[in-house]
Amino acid sequence: MSITLEIRPEVEAELSRKASLSGRDLAGYVVDLLESAVHKPAYSPLAPDDDPDFGKKLIAVCAMVRGLTDDVDFSRDRSTTWRPLDIA
């Protein structure tokens, strides 16, 4: 199959540079880029569609962290008056 691409000269120059650094001709380098783009999976740290046990694993992770912040006070001072800030 043949495809004709219209690309900006600066893009072509950069592709040529990278192709020569890898020891490939421009056409072969571009074909490799396209093929790797097709086979590269989309990044997803949490892929529920790919893992049938995703729900169970998520529940297990949540159970591990449950209660870790029970003794931490997340309330804030709602005062609107100026007060010094100690960052030491």
C-alpha cells in the first residue's frame, strides 16, 4: 500500500535527521513509526475494560488505605483576620 503525505519541510528535516541517526532511510523510518503507533497500546494506569477482576482489585486497594487518615484533622481555620504564618 502506498500513502502520500504532505508534511512541513521542518518536519521532514527532523524525520530525516532521526532516520539517519538510526541508520535507516527516511521511508523505512516513517513506516516503522507508523507501525509502532498502531501497535502501541494507549496508556491507562487503570484499565477496567481489560481486567475482569478490576473491581475486586480496586476494593482491595481502597481497603488497604481505609482508616489511615482517621487521626488527621483536615478542618481549617475559617477566620478572615490576618495571622502570621510560621513556615519553619
